[in-house]
Amino acid sequence: MIATMDAVFSSRKVFIANTLVFLIGVVAAIVLGWAIFYQPDLADQIIALSAILLTLSLLFFDPLLAFLVWLFFIPFAPFLRFDLHMPAGIPDLSYARVVGSIFAVYLLAQVALGRRKLLVPTFFELALPFFIIPLLWAAVRGYFGWLWGVQAVFDAFLMPMLVYFIARQLILRPEDFQRLAKTLLGIGIVIAVAAIVEQATGFAPFRFGTGAKIYSGDIRKVGSFFGNPAYVGLALAVIAPLAIMLSIEMKNIRDRIGYLAALILLEAGIIATFNRSAMVGGLIGPMVFSLLNRRLLRYVLPILLILGLVLGLSWGALSQTEVGARLTSESPIDYRLTALRIGLDIHKSAPYLGVGWGWFGRLAADQGFRDNGIHVLPSTHNSYLNFLVSGGYALLGGYVLMLLGLAITLIVIGWPRRRQRRFFPLFILAALASFFAYVIPIAFFDNAFSLYANLIFFAIMGGAISATLGGGSFTDRVIDEQIQAT
């Protein structure tokens, strides 16, 4: 009898809760509908606040799911009005910035409360201070002031560090890393399709900015989602090794073919950018994966040889087309060589701590160097040169040390496990392939603007390291509580 009454009360509570949620949803829909017609600015704020709160609410049900949802929707945020715009002089509360920061604070709070433990630091974590400290010193001396400088480096580099920390805390099993890989592959396919469609038709619903849309002739300067073909291509190049990993892991032949098709689609998206640095990344990733996986190499090497032979035999005809002219264009190379020469000259004026963040454009323009017009300040088009000029030997050395720490970490944790997959475990193979697909192309453009590629790169690194090492981030006390609850 008592059990029956408890069941009745429980069902009533569920009914009341569902009714309240429904009524709140109806009221919210009515308010939003009114705001869209009569107060569009207010409607934008309501949409942004709702998106942020809904994503954060997932933290209390499945933190990893919340993390993956956040990563997936970041490219859409500017177009779906997920960013909270603030008054002049106050940095916008973007979807990426707000949700990512609160994720990190939430996990740090759990660590402080003893519910989670910080995982064993790697060479990468030990090298981080050598990069972050000179980066912040360069930022506070930024061209547009310290607030702008700190905001710029936070979005470009410190937020990816937080993403790495989140991934280390949440992606702890092979299954978790597979979920991350599938999520990134999903958004990668969307980005690749958008790039292909934009190159083929000019239709680009997910594009912002007023930059040039044509390279030359009929070759479009693809900018879907990120505004620049280099940033589009880099994101796809970093994701591509995950498709290879998933294809190898799948036991069903249909699934394997599906992931290989996804890989081909990603590579087609990279080609559609007609950006040579992105194409290098798209080629380097699969090549590194193949060189480190002997079973894969025997299939990939003949394919590369055939493609090279076809390209060589058809190059004479291809070079006479607009595609050939774009791929052999020398003006971008001349520009980068000039930027390198001027950058090294500027570096000599402040070799150890640099001139400050964002100063290259103004100082180079003062020397008569311009980019595409008299009113456009030039950029280094070389991430490593940007660090050297902005923060001197301290910043460039710290960045290189951080990358070396990351590479050493991947090798050190992968080598003892090499027997599992002929050479390295698949997670480490994918991470190393993504590593080279990232660090080589950024020598030809500024990664300070490839925000999403930076985020997903460090998500992959953190996830691969934790998934390979195994273990959990929850403390023994929390695990005991969970056992008692079950």
C-alpha cells in the first residue's frame, strides 16, 4: 500500500515537473516571438542567453556531452546568434568564450572540493608556463591596449589551453575519444560541404566579413564559417586523421567505407579552399599516420605514387588553367619573404621580449609595407614570426618548447604501447598526425586568427593523451559515493 502511494506521489511530481517545463517553454516562445518582431536586439540576447544556459545545463547530466555539444556549435554561434553582444568598450560574451570558461571553472571547482583530481602532469603541462607568461607580457603591451591584447591572446591561445584541460578531465576512455572524434568529424563534414558548395556555386550562408571573395578568374576565396580559406583548411586538416582512426577501428566493412568516404570529403573540402598551406596539412596528416602504421602504409604508398604520377603527367595541361595559375602563384611567396625580412628587422629592435602583440602591422606599414591596399595593415603570415616579433626569443622559445613538450608526451606514452598497433596506439597515431598537420601549415599564416582550429587541435591532444593513459579523474571518495548510490 505504501509503495503504491509512493508511486502515485512520484508520478504526480513527474507530471508537475513536466507541466512546469512545458509552460515555461510556451512562455519563453511567446516572449521570443514578440521580441523578434518588436525588439530584435533583445531577441538576439534572449537567443544567446538561452543557448549558453542550455549548453551549461548539460553539465549536470553529462559533462562530456556538454563539452561535445559546445565544440560542435562553436562554428555556428555567430550565425545562430549565440553570442552575447555587450556595450562599447566591454568584450562580447561569445558562446565559445563564456561556455568554455565556465566549463573550466566548474571542473576546477570540483578539483578544489576534492571531487576530482588533477591528472598526472605531462611534459606539455610542465612547458606551459614558459609560453603563457611571455604571451601575457606581449599582450599587455598590445597595439590597441592591454585589454584588447589580453582578449586577443585569450581567444586564440589561452582558451585552447582550457579546452586541453577540459579534455584531459573528461575524455578518459577509448569510448570517450571515439565520441570526440565522431563529433569533430561531424562538424568537419559540414565545414567541408560548405567549402565545396561555396567554391562550386558561390553560395555561402555561413560567411561573414567583407574580405575578397575571389582569388582570380573563377577561383573563389572560400571563407565559410571562418572567413579565410587557410583557417577552413587547417580545421579540416586537423580533423582528417580522426577519420582514418575511426575507419581502422570499425569492424563493420560498411562503417569503414563510410569513414573513408568522410575522409575523402574532408580532403575535397581542403582542395576546395585552393590554399596551399591547407593542402600541405591535408597531405601531411595522412602521410604521418601511414608512416607510423605499417599496415596502412602498404595501402597508402601505392595510392600516393599513382596520384603523383597522374599529377605529373597532367601538369603540363593543368598549369595552363586557372587552377594551375593559382597553385603556382608566386606573389603570396614574395609577400611572405618580404614579411619575413621586415619582421626580422623589427625583431632586432626588441630581440628578447618583443615589441608587443599586434605591433607588426603598424611597424611594417611605417616601413612602406602594405597588404592589399593602402588602408590595410600587413600581417606576418607566419605564426612563428608573429611570436618572435611580438614576444621575442622568450615567446617564440616558449611556444616551440610547448610544442616539443606535446610531441615528447605523445611519443613517451605511445612508445611503450607500440605492440598494440604495430607501432603506436591508434589514438597516438591520430594525435601525431594532427600534430604535424597543424604545426607545419601555421608557418605560412597567423594561427592567432584560426581560433576554431586551435580549439579542436588541443581538444584532440588532451583527449588522445588521457584516453591512452586511462584512469579516472574522480577521487576515490566520489567513486565510493557512486558505488554506494548504486
